[in-house]
Amino acid sequence: MPTITPTSSGSGLDVRGLVDQLVAAEAGPVTSRLDRKEVNIQEGLTAIATFKGALLDFQASLTPLRKADAFKSIKATSSNEDKLLVIADENAIPGSYNIDISQLASSQKLKSQSFESEFDPIGTGTISIEFGKNNTTTNSFDVNAKIPLQRIVIDEESNSLRGIQEAINQSNIGVRANIINDGTGYLLVLNAEETGAENSMRISIADNDGNDNDVKGLSAFAYNSVSTDAGGNANTRAMNLEETSSARDAIVSIDGINISSARNEIKNSIPGVSLTINQLTNDNIESFVVEKDISGIKESIKTFVSSYNELINTVSTLTGFDQETGQSGPLSGDSSIRGIVEQIRQRLGTSFNGINENLGSHSSIGIDTSRDGTLTLDEVKLEHVLQRHENEIIHLFSAAATSSDKNIRVSSEKVPAINGVYEINITQAPTSGKYIGQASAFFPLTIDDLTSSIALTVDNVTTGNLRLPQRTYFSGEEFASELQRVINQDSELRRNNISLTVSFENNAIEIKSDTVGNTSSVAVSSISNNLAAATGIFVGQGSHGMALKGRINNSEINGTGTKLKLDGELEGIVLDVQGKQTGNRGTLVVTNGIAARLDELTESYLASTGLLEGRIDGFNTRIKDIEKQREDLVRKLGVSEERYLKQFSNLDAMLGKMRSTSNFLAEKLSTAPVK
């Protein structure tokens, strides 16, 4: 009879091995099923992540195309950057220009007489410094209204040449004082910090020695280049400083047109172009070119096409069927991915025929669709379009609002999600509030303490009691310039960012607010009797400004200042209307172009609450469910293992007893007599 291999239990049965085999047999099919399921889920998760990556790359390619500013890049090139630097902004118009630089701007420098010591007392009193232009036509000094008159008090502690130098420098009035020893003595040199003819200096002295017109005391520093008054009479103001360098404007000729500037910068002569001049051109005419810089936007469009094609190829791989291998992609039959791609294709094919005259679709700029769904780009055609149809290509791609009238600028924090063309009609141009005095002003006019007081209310803000400098004004223009400067220095006006312009027209003083609209106003609140009689300015209210009014299609809009804030479906768009022309002012074109629409679409899918994150969360949830099933299987197998161990242990014990009985019987049988 067969024998049983002995074991420690005595039965010879391999309990552990049998139990392990039974548990493994029970676990095998379930584990295989879970493994196959997890592999499929992981493949789907990887595929969704791959698609999301391609979609993110595609969205990134839209960024430089969805905003209008990206299409307005302008570059400027100088023929000689050592002599001329050129900067152009997006409003510059392409063109080429010749330039002749005949004079650089310079600042005025004055020097004093020679003094034996820089520390000896000179005198006390007040030094008053004004900036302005020597008007050779009217033989007057036209005060620069933008710079206030500055008074520097010289007392006993600062009455030396060194003390005067330090007092001027510490006052920060736009003049730098230096002391130079020329070998014969010490000279005070005054340098105006600003260049330009309008920044010449006039220095008046109130000398405590009682005589402001001699060469002694502080009077030694008086300077007035106007030697006679408007009537041809000798000017009583001294001219005791010597000019070593005159204040001059920069003078250039651009394409034969002479232009001057107080600084070595030429701005606003060519819209959107700023010039910085460093050297004279002498006999060599230099040039500069302003042109569109299409290289950047061209590369952006190429990147857009490439990213789109990468997205389409990725989707084809993930959802397609490989006939050679017979394998389907991990997202084959996935309707959500097909839906996303179909929506992208639809938005890519948006028509702009009702918006643009020439560029109705992406194919009009050289982007065509191939049979496999990818895009091809005709770079020659694209470059041609970029050079000729800037506004139309902006509207084809971007979220943009533009005006056909160059004097109407459009701004918007967010372009409304609409496409349309709207007629702009200005029914009332904005005007400024102004006060016009009586045509009874007489010049020259001497202002003394009794005639120097005036107060105004500008744009509903009242000034303090203003006092004009006590001196003789030789012309209405000079008086108007000084009055403007004094008023604009008022602390209340400056605190409220309010300013005005004073002019002398038709023998009358005109005071006009620099703001426009129905809140723009000027009133004379108070004025000394003598000043009123001399200037024709009397207490009273001037005319109020009128508000800007317009009509967009059939919607009436009241403006604030120069701006029309649109509402309704155009809410968020603001028109800044320049110029006084009323009536038809062209069209407003509003679009959400291809890139803007695609960016909005892709963002909806890529958002934390979007479809793709939902799909990823779904896959992760299924993976966690498999992990839970594996944990449940482990617990179930543990129970089975305990049951098998118990059953086979009992069997082992029973077999052990049977083995003992078998051995006993065998022994007895072996000793029994044989018959």
C-alpha cells in the first residue's frame, strides 16, 4: 500500500502548500480581472493627461493673438544712433523721414562780477528768480507760466558769496549755483537746469540797502536781458550778470519743416514718434524709418498653426484605429473628446464677413484646412495681409474694439462677447468753462500792494486769496502768463488736479478751465478794485462748459469730459473723443475674434471645474475603487486561508490517527501465524 511522507504533524500532509495553492487559485481570476481593469483605466488617465497637455499648449499659443495690442508693434530705425535716437509707439504711422539737426537745446548760464573773497559780506535782501522767454518782437520777457516765481531770502548768516550759493542750491528752484576762481577773484555762476529759450532767467533784487538798481549789495546779482520797455524807455532793472551761455531751443528740420523744442527731445511733431537728438548733422542729412514690425505676430500665428496641428494629431492617435497593429487608441469612441475637437473646429471657422471687408475667415490670411484636419499656412499671403490689413486681422483674431476715426480712442477692460459694427455720431462736442473780462485792459501795468489780490472758483473749487508779484507788466501776454502761473500754483487747485489757461485776446483777459464738460466752470470770487479797474476782470460767473453727447446707433449717451461710457450690449467700452467735430464720426467695430473665442472655449474645458478635470477625477475615483476591491479581496482571502487551514489541520489530525491505526494493524498482521 502506498506510504505517506511523514510530517511534523505525523500525517505527512503538506497543509501549508495545499492552503497556499487553494488561496492562490481563488485569488487568481479576481486579481487578473482587477489588473486588466486598472491597466485600462491607467491608459485612459494617461491619454486624458496627454490630451490636456496638448490642449494647454494650444491655449498658450492663443495668448499673443487674443489681445489687439500684439498686432500693433511698430519699430523705428535711425540711420545714425550716435546723433539721433528714435522711439515709436503703437500709434505711429509708418513712413521714412530725412532730418537735419542744426541746433541743440542749451540752458542759460550767468556769471557775476569778481569778488575778493567767497566769505566776505555782500548784502541782504531777497533774490527773485523767474523763468521765461526774451520776446524780441514785443521787447518783453514772457514768463514761463509752468514754473512759479521763486524768492530766496538772504540774511546776515547767508550774505556772503558762499552763503548765497548755498541758499540758491538748497532752494531747489531749478538753478544750480557754483563758485569759480578765475585767477582774479571769485565769481558766482548760475546754471539753469532746464534747457530751452522759455527757460531764460530774470533775476530781480529787493536790496536792503534801499537801492535795487545799482551794482552794490545784492543788486550785483540782478539780471534782465530786456533793456527797454514796450514804449522804448530805458529799463530801470539792472543787468549786472553776464550771460556766458544762452538758453536755446533745439532746432531740426524734418523733411524740410522746421521744428523747435525746449529740450533735445522732439515729441508730438510726428504722432507716436519721439526723437532724441545728441549731435548736429552738419553737412550730412540723417534719416529715420518708422515701420510695422510684423515678425513677432507672424511667428505667433505660425506657433498657433503648429499647436493646433499637434492637438489634432494627438487626438487622432488617442481616438483612432491603427490598421497595421489592429489596436484602437485608448480614447477610441470617447464622445467627449470628439465633442471638444468639433467645438474647436467650429470656432476656428467663425465667419467675419459682416465685420471685415477683406478678411472674412482664417483662409483669407493663408490658413487652410487639409483633408486630415490639420492646418497649412501660406506665409507669403500672411505677410501680405499683415502689411495691409492691420485692423481687420486684429478683429479676425482678437477681442477688440476699434474706431475708424483716428481721433476717437477706444479702451475697454473687457470686450463684450459680441461681434458688430456700430455708427458713431457726436451730437455735441465738449467745451470748457471760461471767464472773459471786459476789453478795457491797459498795458504797461504796474502791480503794487493795492492791486495784487484775486480769488477764483474753478470747477467748483475755490482758490485762496492770490497775490500777483508787484512789478510792471509790459504787455497783456506777459500779465496773462503770470496770472496763469499764480492761479495754477494755488494749493487747493493742485490738490484737486485742477488747472486753467489764461490768455490775452482782443484786449481782454480770458480765463479758461483745462477741463471740459458741464462741470467745467470759471468764476471770479473776489478781486481788488484797482486790479479790476486796470484789467477788466470783475467779480462774476463765466460761462459753463458743455458736456460731450453722442449716439451709438440709436442709443443716446451723455459723456463725462471727453469720454463716452457705453452701456447695454456695449457695456465696458469707453470712447475718448478728441476734436470738436460733430456729426458722423465713423464706426465702432467690436469683435471677439478666433483666438479670443478659442481661448474662452479651451479655458472652460481646462478649468478646475471643467470637463477634463471631471474626467480625470472620474478615472482617479475608479482607480481608488479598484484599490478598495483589492483590499476587500485580501480580507476575503484571509478568511478563506483561515478556513482552509482549519479544515486541512483537522484532516491532518485525522490522517495521523489513521496512520497510527494502520501501523498497529500492520504490526499485528506481521506477527500473526500463517496457516
